[in-house]
Amino acid sequence: MDKLVFGTAGIPIITSPRDYQTAFDVLEELNLGGMEVEFVRGVNMNPQTMTLVKRISKEKNLVLTAHGPYFINLNAEEPEKIEASKKRILDTARAANNFGGYSITFHAGFYLKQDKETVYRQIHSQMAKIIETAEKESLDVWIRPETTGKGTQWGDLDEIIRLSKEFDKVLPCVDFSHLHARSAGQFNTYDEFASIFEKIGNELGDYALKNFHAHIAGIEYGQKGEKRHLMLGESDFNYKDLMKAFKNFDIKGVIICESPNMEEDAMLLQKTFLNL
Ligand SMILES: [Zn+2]
């Protein structure tokens, strides 16, 4: 990617009627550069809509990503749940590939009280099968497990980086607010943000910094991690220093804002970034 774009987690709130055509008009009016298509309750876009979404997003030069369903656990006990999880991830990638998307993200699984190494190996072996199918079908999107917001969910920064190292098509989706919540308040200073970019650059190479996919929102958290998303203005999340780090490391890619007032906060992030 040759730029850093800011977008919303789903169709902007003010969009009416709530269709993609209108959503993309709204994004253009607000001067935002992208959107994440939310398949969180299932991958449910029909082929005609995919064609339309692809055409209009290309015309307007919007970067699109997709978020996979919440019902995914590559570490499930039941084999049928693992199969269904792989299918949901692949269906998200297939849809994104068809609507001209750049990247997909999903929450990969739960530890279920098992030790971290066992869970890593299980998720790695399922991911290998997903990538094999994605390559067979020539799906041209980044496949990104997301850094998660709770200690019960697989996916701290090191685990996501480790998995990304093993597959060409896999890169992290760094949800900065999740990292902050998961660690009960860390990952909130310039130096901590810089250390994330340094680690990703060192471990995965510069292309990972030039093809970034991030989530940012205000967030409420406790000892167990994420509680709910907030507006940036009512949370303690230090987005200003995060934008500085994005700037100083010359990050390219897409930042998706998941605040409840997503287009407002996406614009706030963009304005903060552009004023640096
Ligand atoms: Zn997510």
C-alpha cells in the first residue's frame, strides 16, 4: 500500500438508506478512505452485491476489509466446530476476494484452559489447511488473525506474530485497543506503541509495516480485559501518541475505527494523524 487510510467498522452510522452505495457516498463525503465489511453474524453477501461493492469501491478508490463471524474457534473440542470455523474464515476470504477486498480479520479461538503451546500448535495446524485452500482457490487477500481483547481468547501480539511468520498470506491485524485492554492498561504510551511496530518490522519484515491492518477504538476494560467499546474521547486510550507512532514508522495500510461513533472517531484519528 502506498498510503494509510482510515475507515469505519461497517456501514457508517449516519448512512440512510443503509446500503453499500449510500455508505460509500457517505465515506467519500466524510473524506474517509475505507470500510470493514462486518460478517460478524455470518458471511451473507450475495454475488450481485459483491459485484456492485467491487465496482463502486474501485471507482471511489476505497480500501475494503472484512471481519469474519464471531462464532469461530479453531481450538474447539468438537471436530465439527473446527470445520465450521475454517469454513467461516474461508467464506470471509472468498467474499472479500470477490468484492475486491484487501484484507480479512477474525478472532481465531479460545484457550479453553489449555497451555499456550498446545493451543498454538492446534491453531497453526488448522491455519495451514485454511491457507492451503486459499492458495488453491487463488484468494488474493491478506488473512489476519486479530490481537484479542481478553485473556481467555487466543491471540496476544507474540502469538499473532509467530503465526504470521509461518505463512506468506498471513499478517497480524493489530487491534491496539484490545492489546491495551488485554494487558489491563499497558500498550498506551508512545514507547509501547513504537515497540509494537519495531517488533513487527523486525520479526516479519518491512512489508508488514507497509501492509498494515489495524483496529482502534476507545475501550473499557478490567482485570479480565475488554468490557466494551467507548468513544475515544471518553476512554483513556492514548490515540494521539499512537498516531505519532504510525507517522514516525511510516506505516501504510488501513486503520478501521470500531468506536460506537465510528465515523466521528475515524475522522478524529485521521485529523490527528494529518496534523502531525
Ligand atoms: Zn475483531
